[in-house]
Amino acid sequence: MSRQHLPNRRPSESCDVIFQGMEVQVSFGWTDDGRITEVFASTRKVGTQMDTMVRDASVLLSINLQYGATPSILQRSLTMTEMGEPEGFAGLIVRMIREREAEVRGDVAA
């Protein structure tokens, strides 16, 4: 499978989330059909280990999505608590992607 080429200009939206007590700004870019294919994330504390982790996780998620991995497959592959909640930053972002895509499709549950 080849990587999906993204147009130079595409819709996106940003939000702030709290992860392990730190504010993280997250931006999602999507295709015309509503699939999120790109994630950008950073903390307000550039150069910290947390900032590096969230930036790297967003790059890896973006590449996976562009090569065709679905958010559902990614979510099943990441560490979750016994209650099914994401333990890591990547899991949190994938859950947000699934919720956003469900909204676009008009699903009641992600």
C-alpha cells in the first residue's frame, strides 16, 4: 500500500487537551470525505520530554493514517486500562479521531 498524498491546503481544526497534567495543543487535518489523515501536537513547554513524546506520537499516527491504518485498528493496538480508557497520549488522540469521524458520519457512538 502506498502513502496517501495530501493536498497542500486542507481543512483542519485545533483543540487543547490535558494529558498527564500538561496542556497539549492538538490539530487534526482531514480529507474531503471526513477522514482524519494528519495530527499535529505540541505542549507549551518546547524541548521537554513530554513535548518530544507528543510531537513524535502525532507524526507516527499521521503516517499510519496516511498509509491506510484505521483509527479502530490503531485503538485496538494501543495500551488501554481495564476500563477501556487509553493510557498513553497516542490512545487519547486515536479516541478523539474516532469520536470526530463518528460525528462527521452522524454515528451515535464511536
